[in-house]
Amino acid sequence: MIESDSSKNAAPASLTDILSGLVSQFGIGRKREENELEDAWKEVVGELAENTSVGSIRRGVLEIRVTDAIFAQELLFRKEELLHSLQERFPDEKLTDLRFKTGN
């Protein structure tokens, strides 16, 4: 069997590199961020969180699924306050808007 020169000289991957690759591959880091966002949402919204679930972030817009229009209306009244609180907690997400979608 002939070994190539590159395999002889290649340094073994560090544990940090391997773990970083696995986290990226399986989306573990993203899942943790989603859980943190969901926890923050519950803190910011309070009791109304029982009637909502956090969706995805697309182009800076966080989608919130709401069980019915009454709760969506209440959240719309507080939209600026809620958005500001989430922007402070998650500056890297660059949130620009909240979108409430009824029919959870």
C-alpha cells in the first residue's frame, strides 16, 4: 500500500475542531439558541406565552404563532416593547420585526 505524502504530514485534527464540526453539522448550536430565544420570549411576554410558540427568524423577522386572534391583538399592542426587549437580549440576531401568525 502506498501512502501519499500529505497523509504522513497531516496533523491530527484537534478535539475543538472535531466538536465544532459536529455542532455545526447537527445544528446543536442553533438548537441551543432557539431554546434561549424561546425562554427569553416566555420571560418577556409572561402569561401570554402559554398561548404562543416561537417560530423561525427570517431576514430579521421573528415569527410567533398565536392560538387565536384575541391574543395576537394583545401582542400587537405590546409589539414595540417586546421587540425592544428581545433586541437587547439577542443583538446578534438583528431582529427588526415580530410577526404574529394565528392558528397555532
